[in-house]
Amino acid sequence: MKLALRPDSRTENPWAILVLLALGLMISFVDRTSLSAALADRHFVREFALTSVERGWLNSAVFWSYGVVQMPMGWIVDRYGVKWPYALCFVLWCLAAAATGMVTTLAALIAMRLMIGVAESVVVPATYRYLADHFAETQKGTALGIFSIGGKMGPALGAPIAAWIIVNHSWRAMFVATGLIGLLWLLPWLVMVRNDYPSREALAVAKRRAASVPLKNLLVSPVVWGGLVNNFCYSYFAFYCMTWMPAYLVEQRGLSLEKSGLYTFFSFAGIAIVAALAGWSADRLIARGHDAVLVRKCFIVAGFIGGTTVLLGAYAPTLRIALFWNVVSLSLLGLVTANTLALCKLTLIPKQAVGLNTGLQQVAASLAGGVSASLSGWLLHIGGSYEWPMRAIFVFLLTGATSTVVLLRREWAPKVNDMNNEAQLTQADASAGGRREIRE
């Protein structure tokens, strides 16, 4: 007797699942950015004989593989659901993160980072697929604010924890511990999330619905390109802070590794809090009748402009002033977080293409991670100071603000083919759902 996976009819609490998704994102960022603490450890750098340029390339490895697989992962979750693709990828990246602590060569270290990037590429497309199916427009900012907390608290908590483990044990123990502890998340995920693996009939409906917004419709939309620019510019700054901030605080500002982890925590805690508040505030304004696109664009522009204060920290004459702007600039970027995510991946995007578009948008975000990590290393090498990497951040943030104003317009959203068939697809989906059963 062979049992096929079928969607079950259990009800679930979307807000509870959202918390799980935020925790999953947090774990992914802990495993993705724990390397930055190791790269600030002289024993790790000496063991692999790393130059600044090589540190940049090593930091960027996870983002290259992460970006390449984003669109295939979006394609998968649009058709095959969220629960099982996420669970399988989660196990893979946790094991790869733990295995990083056992490698002895630079090639093996890079291989583990590439594997983590591949597996973690499921996180964002799966989450946006779930949000599109379970949250209304007036809830999206709040939901994304909560979800984004995971992305900020990952490096916020991961940096000081990783630094503590390295100082008190070793960099090898840090990778093994942070990788394996994350597996505890898997049990509530398997228990709480409804099985959404489609039946044969539902899969056919999902394929037809997804095909109504093909990739070419996304690629000709100015909104999609505006989202790509925004994601790149936002992520460039965020990933710089994840990959280079501990080294900057240790090497240029003279902090100990443990204190650098503490101030990294303050910066990412700040952006997490602001992101949640900004998403909630935008939702309240939209619920009162204000235009969703205009409201979210105002928050985004303000956040990009606020983030440019990072340059004030670069030229600060004292440590105290430098640390102040270090925290404030990243915190103000939180005005962008939930609102650009909602606008570029949900509000202006047809529901049936959310997974594919999210995968496409994440290509820009992961590209930003790779470029930020490697370009910052190169700029540090040729300039001899962290002022040069921060000047690049300033330029990218202004580019993001400009893109928001010019490109993110409702009339330029991606087009849906065969819109008259949407009602038929919905009816067919309901019909397929009614025939769900376990077959021998």
C-alpha cells in the first residue's frame, strides 16, 4: 500500500506560523553570518592565511549560490507548497553550517558556504507564498515587520553569541553549536504547519495559475525592476553590516571582539524594532483609507535617506560618535524594510506570481550580498580605510530612494494573461480540493 502526500484539512493559526517563519529566518541569518565573527578572529584568519580580498570573497560565497537558486525555489513553492520544501532545505543548511566547523581547507570551507546558500534560498520565496495566501493588504506591513525581525535578530544575536563561543571555546565549536541547535525548530514546523503538498488535480490548477504570469511579464514591468534596484540597494547596506561590521569595529575603532558583537547587536536590534513599527504604522494609515502605494513609498524614501547617515559615522572624530551613527543609520533603514517588501513582493505583484517574483527579487538581494562583501573588501584593500566602503553605501542608498519615487507605480505592475480564466481556475482549485483523499 502506497500513501501519497495530500493536503490536509487542519486549520492553522497564520500568526503563529508567521512567528515560526520569522524564527526560521533568524536561524538562517545566524548560520549565514556567523562567519563574520570568525573572520574577525585572528586564529581563524591565520589558520587559512586569508587576505582582506580573500575574506571578502569568502564572505560573499554564500550569497552567490543563494542568488542562483532563488528563482527555481520560487517556482517550486508556487506549485508544490511551502511545508515540505522548507523542511528539507532547513535540515540541509543546518547540517552544512555545523560541518563548517570540521573543515580543514579553504576549498572545503567555501563548499560548505555554497551549500548553505543553496538550501537557504527556500526561506524567502516560501514565506511570501504563505503570506500571499493568508494575509490581507492591511495586515501585510505588520506581518512583514514581524517576519523581518527574524532577519535582523539573526545577526543581532548571532554576532555576540558567535563571538562569545569563539573567545571561550573556538571557532570550530561555534560553527558546530550554531548549526545543530537550529534543528530544534523543525519539530514545531512539522507539527503546526498544514500539509499543503498538492494533489494531482490541485497541482494542475497551480501550474495553470502560475503560468498566467510568466517570467517575461515580470521582466517587462518597471515595478519589478524598481523592486530589484530597491532590494539590491537595501541589502547592500544590510549585508555590509552583517559581513564587515565586526571587523570594522575591531580594526578601525579598536573594540574587542566581544564588544564589537555587542554593538552589532544594538544596530540590528534597532533596525528590527523600527521595521516592525514602520510596518504596523503603514498598515494603520492604509486601514484609514490612505493609498497603500503612496504610504509605503513615503516610508521607503525616508528610510533610504536616513540610512545615509552611516557616512557621518565614517568621519566621526570619536569612538562614541562613530558608534552612535553606526546604530542610528542601520536603525533608520528599518523604515524601508517591511514597506519595500510589501510593495515590491506583494502589493504590486499578482498573487499567482508571488513565489516566482520573490525568487527574482531575491536574486538582487543575494547579488547585493556578494557584491557588498567582496567590493567592500576590495575598497578596504585599495583605500586602506573603511571610509571607502561606507561611501559606496551612501551612493547605493540614494539610488534606492530615487528608484522608489520613479519606478514603483501601480499602473506599471506586471500584467496577468487570460484574466477572464482566473475565476475558472479558482473554481477548479476548489473542486480539486474537494476531491482530496488518501489513495492506496
